[in-house]
Amino acid sequence: MITIDEFRLIRDYVEKHCGIHLSDDKTYLVETRLTTMMFEQGCNTFGDLYNRAVLDKTHTLRDKIIEAITTNETFWFRDIHPFSILTELVLKQYADEIAAGKRNKIRFWCCACSTGQEPYSIAMTFLEFIRHYPRLKPENIEILATDISSTVLFLGKLGRYDNLAITRGLGEEYRDRYFVQNNKIWTISDEVKKMVRFQKLNLQESFNHLGKQDIIFCRNILIYFSLEFKQDILKRIAALLRPGGYLFLGASESIIMYTQEYEMQRHAMGLYYQVK
Amino acid sequence: MRILSVDDSAATRHFIKKAIDVLGFEFLEAGDGKQGLQILQRENGKVDLILLDRHMPEMDGMEMLEALKANEKYKDIPVTMVTVELERDEIHKAIDRGAKNYLIKPFSQENLIGKIMESLDISL
């Protein structure tokens, strides 16, 4: 059983190293996710585990703790509205700019991509879009997918999903068009796979090196961050977006009280933000 | 990649197989250490990783680990020892005897895949 002092030590440690803020009701989550690791490390208490992580100069244990704490709930086309907004508004605007010779690429960044469902959903949305807009080619889009967990990135890169994972939010039409079935495993087609580049990234570290982006998906992750880190990351995302660039958040997330750098916009049933 | 799961629980082997299928690796299975060694013999030692349950009838995980490490043909195959919580001494014993890694039941699919990646030195 984790003590309140141990929980606070680990809470502060996790927040310091990846920005994720664990509220007091996450005590159980910390206990269940770190118990195995505590035993694996030969520690008697969560306090021992914390001390071992602090002393580990290779940061291996730190990364393991962060990986165990971060959640990886993910769906295809999650909340659907961001993808409708892409098709009906955003891609159309950029397609017109490409056609007019004002740009050549559309740059996407999914900043917490988990096992690949979100970046692949963006890629499929784009492929569907260009079926009706044949002047655009898959080469006109770059999708960068990052996460803090090596395991989920490895799985995303593989692009193989079992029967349960494939059903979560994905319609049969897209499944049959963009996946190849082999027994109980569905593999994303090469056409979609090659549009997405996976890369390990801790959002707490600088991401300026990623270069300017047109559209950023930062969905269902801010909820885990402290107020200060939310403000910090939103500021850095605003700086990374090209003027007028788009930010998409999770359906239940709002940023208006944390930052003045974005304009909240509404389209049909969905919300999105544009950098001012 | 070929992964051999040696575990007397058919449910655990089934769970592991599902994760191995997602990875696209080949899955081999045995219900105890004796069967595990028979499979290795049959496959001429061509296995990349053994997920070895600590507690099994006939020949248990520690006995099979010792047999593997004493055999020139099998001694370099990485072994991940699968145990239950509260067996820290067993984990240390397994590592001392040559297991490369360990996995504690109950484990999630991600947990398992993470351990497989570590054991096979797979990085992005």
C-alpha cells in the first residue's frame, strides 16, 4: 500500500520529468501501475523505488516509471469532429493554397500518438480527401507522430492491430480499404503507413527542432498536466504553429483559461483553435 | 522472430500468443519445462526468446533455466522469467542463474511487449 508521502514524492517526480500532474485521486493508479516495478526492482516500498530512480544516472528507471504512469487509451477517429473539420475546412484551405502554388506541404504533428490510431486516422482522412481532390498527392502531407513511450511507438510503427483494437472507432469501409487482414490481425496498408513518421519525444523537452507545423493534434493529454505546464506547452505549441495554424484538443478539453494565444473556433459540432 | 512460451496456464499462453500475433512474431508453446526442452530439440534450438513461467509441474522454470544454461546449444537464448508478485528472491535467483529479464504476473499486453522489446534489444 502506497503511503501519502510516497505518493507525493512520486507525483512530484513524475511532474518534474514529464509534466504530467497526478491529482490526489490518482493514488490508486500510481500504486497499481508501479507495484510490479517496485517488486521487479527489489524494492520494499514505493519510497525505495523513488530513491532508486533518483540515483539511477542512466535514467532507465525514470523512463520506466513515466511509461507506466502515462495512459494509452486510444481510438480510431476519436470524437470524429476533428476529422470532419479537417475534411470540410482545413484540408480544403491548404489544398487551395497548394493548387495556387503558395505552399507544397501540409505538416501535421500528433504529439501523443500512442499506438498510432490518431496519426493513421489523419492519414486515412487525407487519402479520402484526395480521392475528391486529385491534384493533391500523399507526398503533399507530412505526419509526425510522437510519444514518450517506446513500446507504444514500436507498436504504432508496426501498424498491426488485433480484432478488439481494430473495432474501436473504425468503420468497416475504412477497415476494408486501408487494412489487410491476416487471421485475427489487421495490418495498416503501406500506403497509409508510409505517410506517418514515428519519433520518441518528451513534451517537457524542447520541440523547436520539429520545425514549423500547420496542424497540431494535442488531444486528451493536457488533462494530465499541471496548470503551469499546460500554459508552457500551449505557448510553445503556438510558437511552433505557422500563422493561422490549427490546434485540436480532446473533446472535453478547453484551453481558454490558460492562454490568450489562440482563437477558439466552432465548426458544426466541433471546436478547434487557431493561433492568433 | 520466434518466441517460446513455457507456462502451465493455457490462459496465460493464449494471452501471450495474442500479443505475439500483434508483433507478427512466431509463437511456440509448451505446458512445462520438459515439453519446452522437447520443443527446443525439435526446433533445433532456433528460438529467439523464451518466456518461462517460474512455477510449473514436471519441470519448473528454474530447473528448465538451469538445463538451458548447461546446454551449449541453448545457453545463449535469452530467457525472461515469469513470476508472480512477492517472489523477489526468485527473480534475483533467476537473474543470477542467467535469465536476461523478468516479468511479473498479472501483466498487460503493453507490459509484455515492453519486456519482449527489452529482452530482444529492440529499439525504435
